[in-house]
Amino acid sequence: MSIQVYPEQMRQALEGKTILVIGTSNSGNRLIWDIFTEVKLKVILVAHTVYSDEPNKVHSLICYDYSNQSDIDSHANNIIQLLGDRHIDGCFTFTEADTPITAVICQKLGVRGIHPDAAMTVRSKHNTYQILRQNTTDCLYTTEIYSPISYRIGTVRDISDAKKITYPAVLKPEFDVGSWGVVKVTSKDDCLSQINRLQRNFDTSRLGGKFGKSLVLMELLQGLSYNVDVVIYDGELMIGLITDVGLYLPNMFVDTATCQPSSLSDELQTELTTAAHQCCCKVGLVNGVFNTEWKITESGPKLVEINGRIGMYRRSIVYKTTHGVILWEIAAAIACGIKPSFPDISVRSFAVGAYLYTKFHREQFLKKEVIQTLKSLANAKAILLEMFELKDLKQNEEEFPLSFCHLVALSNKDIKHARQALLDLYRSLGFTETEYDIEKFTSLWA
């Protein structure tokens, strides 16, 4: 039987619980462990790759190589055996590739989580779209209106089966690599060329090689982008939080700017959170904190993707400031069978942020005076600053830029003031690269 608590009671309910986390964090998520420490959670981390500071941040560490997940069930049994007689209150992951093995472990331990079938479904963008288009008797929701037209592309021969696709269209990796490998294709011949090029690059890119060579060809969704983070408990929508995404980089599908809380009307926000909730439930994500990405098109909301785990740390930490909601605590609470309740979530501040990319901002960012200014402002809580460790800040000459920092300006007045604060800061720091027009990218919130 679950306990229902309000956010202010959650820490007390979590104190002393032991949670099993599958998969290590990365340098951009390094502060997750601090959040769990503050809540007085005992974290048992199981990982095959460990960052240098992690052993000191968690209660105990189990190093075990489950990277080859061809036999997930055996790996799950081995991990449970390594736990010995330690009591586990909950288990979850914040690493996309580890959602299937985490789901199997949850099932074997008898703790709250998602079903392994659901975890496998959402690992594939194509399978997600397919499930959403199905009419099934075991789900109350009709979700085909949210699913874009799509086809799985393993080889160039599969293009002939994509009969409903009109060009221009989008070609992207089937599995999770962020914006890496997402391109617009203008014709069938262009699509054939891009397939060959991308699949060759999968072998050499530090991102592409990890996920296989399967691609998805889908309709090009016109409209603005939104991230919707939903909290779901036993299929019930507890809360939905929306982040507006700025205009993309020209000729790319790369996020540039963010705005929280959303500037959408209450009606559109309700429509988006309802759609996100229904789609998550349709694919079997009924317990946890999940991230979804959307486009609002002329025909209504269309799903870009569902992540079967909590969204990125950078966005979640902004919700802490704007709404007083710490999604990482909530994800841990749900995993432990604690049902969160949000009777009155009000906006505390307004935030407009920009992503910094090695291709555009690295050289200026690494200047001593720039780093000192940003750290001083962050310490004074005038801005939010989430970045990779400087030692990880390598030059990126690839076609698809990599972000290394989320720089967020705050305002107690409104979104327009937060945007202006970001523009003033951006200029004062000397980030004047003409290819990265922050004024244009944030123009939606002027």
C-alpha cells in the first residue's frame, strides 16, 4: 500500500530508504548524488563505468559489466545476487540505455517500476510510434493522432516501403542519441545518400557507434518544440511540467534556448500534458517521472519521442527554481512506493536559458574572466549554471554540435525580463558568434 505525501513531506518519507540505481551519471549529471545525499537516501549504485567522484557520493558501489545486454535476464540475476541480503526499497535509472535491465530488476525484486516490455518499446522510436497507432483494448487512450508517420530503415532498400512519406522528411537514428544524426532529407535520392553517410559515421562517432545503425524516416513536423515532463503513479497523472524550446539552429535539429514556465496558454498546456500522459500510459510507462518531446503543429500536438526515464538534469534543476519541484526526489519516491501529491504548485520565478556549444562558445567560455564571472553569478544565485567539468570540454568539430553548458537567467517579474537578462549577460560575456543568434533563438519570448 502506497503512502501519499505532499512535496514538503517527501524528504521525511524518503529519509533512510535504500534505493538501487542502475547506471552511472555523467559529468553533466554529477549533482544528482548531492540531491540524494540531502534527502538522506542510501544509494547503491550498479555500474560498468564509474566516474572518479562517484564512489565517495554513494552509500555503496557494485562494479559489474552488463554493457552487453544480449542476455538481460542473466545480468539482472547476477546483480541481484551481488546485492546479497541488502534490503532495497526501490530501484530506478536515469540512463536511457539501462531502462530495460532496470525494469527486469524491478520486476524480480518486486518493487515499483515499469514493465520490461514497456522499457524495450520506448528504447525504439519506431516501436513507440507503432504502439501509439494501435487500437488496443487494454488501454483507455486513443493516441494515434499524436503519432507521426514513420518507417524503420535498416538498409536503403527499405526506402521503397516508405510509401506515405512526402519530402522534405526527417531521417534519424532509431535509438537514443539526442540530436546526433538527425537530418532533413529533401528527396528520395537525398535520403539514400544520407542513409549511407550516417551509417558509415555510426562507426566513427563517439555517439553513433553505441546504438546500432537502424534509422527512422518520418514526416517533417512543422511547429514549435516543447519538452513535457510528467509524473505518473499507477497510471494517474500527478503533475506535468512544460519547457518551451527556442528556435533550432539553422538547418539542424539542435536546441538553442529554453523557457520555464511555459508561455503557452493554460488550454494548450493542459492539451500537451494530457497528450504526454496518455502516450506514456499507452506504451506502458505508468510509474515514474518521464520526459517527452513534442511539436505543436497545425493539426495539433505530435510526439517526437518518449524517454522511459527522468529527463536531463539541467532542465530538472530549473524546475526546482521556477516551481519548487525536485523531479529527482520525486522519481526516487515513486520507486519506493511513495505517492506524491501536488495540490498547489505555483510559479516562483521565470527562467530563460541558452545552451552553449563547443563549436560556438568554447573558446570564449574558457577565458578566465568569463568563468569567474559566471561562477560568481551562480554562487550569488543570480543565474543557474550547469556545465560539464572543464577537463571534459573538448573541441567538437563534428557535424552535430555538442552542448557543454546550460546558462539560465532568472527574473521575479516575467519571462520577458528573464529573456532580457539572458541577452545582456550573453553579450557582456562576449558570446557574439554570429552563427548563434541568441536574440533570434529567444524571440518567441520577447
